[in-house]
Amino acid sequence: MTFANVGSLGTKPGQRDAVVSILLRPKPELRGAGCLLYEVGVNEESPDTVFVCELWESAEAHQGSLKLDSVRAAISEAMPLLSGEMGGTRFTVLGSPIRDA
Amino acid sequence: MTFANVGSLGTKPGQRDAVVSILLRPKPELRGAGCLLYEVGVNEESPDTVFVCELWESAEAHQGSLKLDSVRAAISEAMPLLSGEMGGTRFTVLGSPIRDA
């Protein structure tokens, strides 16, 4: 079943945009790994936070993607820029009022 | 810019599935109102919570959708089943590592 991973990554002051650019670097291999959606964003209320909204074919697909070279490289590049504050929610998607319509 | 609305709706004990079915009721008019994605789900850690992950053409589109008859009807039908506990995050989408790839 489709797996949703929605998260927030706290960054060190002034490092938000650098983390955004790492996350936005094209990673076409994610599709092959089962990524259906991967949106990166920010908001004004949290100037030192990057938000991600991901949909995956399964929780296993998401887990497996963490072993991809490009993902491991992005994580190690971003880690020094992060504050350590992380949040988020993971859930199984049951459906959509606009997809089956 | 694309607007993400990710939220969690606390339900009264035993009412989660009823709220899910209200949210999953087909609402094709949401697309016309600017809804790009509307996923509804649950997880095992929070048995009395429904999660939604929405993408809209803009924050204004999302706001405007709250005036749709079907949305107002769904909200009033679901309200008595909710615990009042709500969470979530709203953010502006800057891009995706898989969409521009």
C-alpha cells in the first residue's frame, strides 16, 4: 500500500536554503526505487525548517531508498547543516476523494 | 505556488474509520477547485487519528475549497466524530527531486 512520509527537518540558522538545494538536486533513480511523490518546501512561520512530503509504493520502498548512493550522499552532505530537530508523520494511504472520482 | 497542507485529525475512540469514509467520498469538484493531490490515511501508532496530505495550486485555492458545498457537508458530518485534537503543517512547495528530473 502507498506509504506517506511527511517530515520537517530543522536546520542551523541560515542553512535552510542550502538544505533545500541538496534535497532538490535531481534524483531520477528515486522513481525506480518506488517514489511516487517527493515535494520539498518551506513556510514563513518556520524560517529554519525544511518540509518534505513523500509518497512511496510501500514502506519497504522508502526504507530501501535510504541505501541509494545519491540519497546517502545527500544525507551526509546535509547532516552538518541540520539542527537535529526533526518531526513528521508516517502513514498508510487508504485512498483519495479525487483519485477514484 | 503549490501549497501543501498536511494534517492529522484526532477522532473520538472508534470513529476513525467513519471519518476516513467521509473524507474518501468522491469529490471530483475538488480538482476544479485547484486540488492536485488529496491522500487520506492512518497508521498503527495513532489508532484514533486520520492523516491527510494535500497539495493545492495555491493557498487561496485551498481556502476557497472550504466554501464548496461538499466540503462544508463533509466537515459538518465529521465534526461530531472528531476529538478536537488537530495537527499539521502548511508549506509552499519549492520543487521536487523527481519531478524536474
